[in-house]
Amino acid sequence: MLHVDGRIDGDVRSESSVVIGTDGYLKGQLKAATVVVSGHVDGSISAGRLEIIAGGCVEGDVHIVDLVIEPGGRFNGSSEILADNDVVAKPDSGGKSSGRGTAKKTGKSTETAAEDVGSASTA
């Protein structure tokens, strides 16, 4: 699981869950099995399940199987509801990412990983 309480400018791919905390901000593409947004996402999301918590905001296109928006959550964009077998959460590059400032799942705290700019990938 990746928990973002800082800012990421770039793409994130995970075979697990990604949580954008209340102070978190992600600008870019996000692909994960499950995404929970309490902060702000500006970009596209591809996931099996997307939850936008009260106070959370998603601006962009989403491609998901399940969509949950709590009262007080905001979504501005277009949505494509997929069948269970169409989930696109698996990373395109075999679980690896490329680009400058790559943040991978390591022993670093999520705050350190969230400060990196570029692409992030977790397994």
C-alpha cells in the first residue's frame, strides 16, 4: 500500500492500494487495484475500486469497476464503468516504472517517497 500525504507530480502504478490522504495531492495518471482519495487527484485513475471520501476531490477521467463517492466528496470528469474482467490496475511495464525521480516501495517512509517527483510503482 502507498499512502500519500505530500505531493506527487507524475504517474503512480501499484498492484495494491493507493491512499491519497487529506493533505495529499497527485497530479498525473494513477493505476492501482484500489484507490481511496481524501485529498486531491488531478489526472486519470484506472482501478478496480475508487472511493472518494468526504472532502476528497478527483478531477479527471476514471476507468473503474466500482465507484463510491461519499457525501462531501467531489468528482469532476468522465467515468467509464468496466466489467470485472476489464480491470486495468496491473502495471504496464511489469511492475517497474521509468523516468526521473522514481519512487519505489522501499524501507523509506511514505513522506519521503511522496516528495519524489516522477513516476512511482509499488508491488
